[in-house]
Amino acid sequence: MAMTWRKSSYSDDNGGNCIEVATTPTTVPVRDSKDPDGPHLAFTPTAWTDFLTAVKHDEFPGS
């Protein structure tokens, strides 16, 4: 299945920490935009929504 990948709006063109996201009926694949042929993570839509909610609420410690 061919997927349409979208780069995060927080990504820039300087080669930093960039991710791309696609959607399918059953998963939300996420990959490193610098390595498009490399591995990707696949979340269920519910898990992806939960992750985004946690990020928006700053529930992860900073690095």
C-alpha cells in the first residue's frame, strides 16, 4: 500500500529532529524524515491520539 507521508509542522529544513506521519485505515505510521527508507513505528489511531494528547499536555520530561 502506497502511503502519503506528511512532515511535522514542528520540523524545519535544517536537518534537525524531523518526523513524518502517514495514515491508513488501521494504523498511523511514523518515520524519521532523514531516513525515509528506514524503519517506522506504527500506532493504532487511539494510541496516536493518546500520544498527541500527552505531548500537548507536556506530560513527557524534557531532555
